[in-house]
Amino acid sequence: GELYTLACAFAARIDLEELVPLVVAECRRALDAEGASVLLLDPAANELYFQATPDDPAVAARLRGLRVPSDRGIAGAVLQSGVSVRVDDVATDPRFYGAVDRQTGFTTRTLLCAPLRTAAGTIGVVQVVNRHDGGTFSDTDLQLLEAMAGSIAVAFDNARTFARVR
């Protein structure tokens, strides 16, 4: 089905520049979400940075240089624990890191976040925010994101290896 097609599409795109927008668009489409981001870990700085961002060009531009401490926020919690999270209302979640919304002008209401795991460890997270219909995400949505995260992590791993070889 859809996941197999996705995995093949990811595997065929070794170049990160091509891979990232594809990944984000697929996550958004599959989960009918306003936004999706891939945050990668910079181990030297202990920070997460936005490698891929939502479609809204204004928000994307502000996110591009943004870095988040890797132990802060829901993304940080997922990175540290390796466990996916579904949050129905970020306003009530003490882990939510509001600085990103403040700097982008985007309002996060609901989110899903899954770790990107590779053989070498967790390299980052994929995050999907705000269902288009204003509702909350389901556990099935979270399972789909987890499955997609598996393909994304493998693709990133391959792309990085390829970049080093080249």
C-alpha cells in the first residue's frame, strides 16, 4: 500500500535536498495536517535544527535557522526517550516549548512526534502539527507516523552515507 510506495520513493532519492521536501509533503498529506517538520540532532551543540519545514514560506523561512535545545520541548522528550508522542492540546502539556511558535507566528494546537531511529542511534524526530479539520490526531495517525519515521530514518542514513562517499 501507501507505505511501500513511500519507502520506495524515499529509497530512490539519495540526495537530502530532494528527500526532505518529499518527506514533509508526504507526512502532511497522509495525516491531513497543516504542517510537518523534520528536526535533526546536532550532537556537537546538543541542539535540534529544522531540516524540513511546513509549506507556508513565511513560517518555513523563520524556522530554517532556528535551533532548539535537544532536551527541551516535546521534540526533545521524544528524542531522549525514543518514544513517540501524541498531544491533543499543547497548551496543557508542560513539555511544550513555546519559543518556536513565538518566533514563527504559527500556533501549534495538536501534534504527533516520532523518533528517527537508525542503527547508530536516534538522529532526530519527525513532527506533524494541527489537523486540517481542527480535530485531534488518533492513535492510528501516530502509528502511521511511526511507520513513516522508520522509512525516513533509513533514507536519511543512506543519504548521509552517500554524501560522505561522494
